Amino acid sequence: MQRFLAILAFYKSFVAWSFLINAIVAFFNPHLLPAITTKLFLTIFIWYYVNETNQRRKLTFYKNLGISPLVLFSIMFLVDCVLTIIFLSIFKEFT
């Protein structure tokens, strides 16, 4: 449970951007598959950004907790997908 909360703390810095992307995707194409694909590409981009810049130091904390970068970004992607599905379901109900 402690590891999951640490992953959510990492995801917290990206959640505002995630909802902005959700709103943009929902406005242009409120279907689930394009939204999940967009989130996958954005997660890969964030992984690349973190690995190639000074942000790599943040990953040291998670490695010390026993969380590999692959697990960190995979769980972050899954949490983001769940939030995207909920957001798009609510968006479709009101449009």
C-alpha cells in the first residue's frame, strides 16, 4: 500500500495535465480508444522526458522504495486510464 501511495504522489504532479488532455480529447473525439492511445503516447513521452533530463533524480527515490521505472510508469498509465474512462463516461452522459 505504501508503494502505491508513493506512485500516486508521483502521478499527482501530472494529474492537472492529464485532465487538460482528457478535456481536449473529449472535445474532439470522445471515444475511448483514441483517448487511451493518446494517454499511452503521453506516458511514453513522460518516461523519456524524465529519463533524459535532470528529473531522473526523482526516480532514485522510487528505486530506493523498490519500484522500478517500468512499474512506476505502468501503474501511472493504468491509474490514468481509469480516470480517463470515468471522465469520458461522464462527458458522454452530458453531451
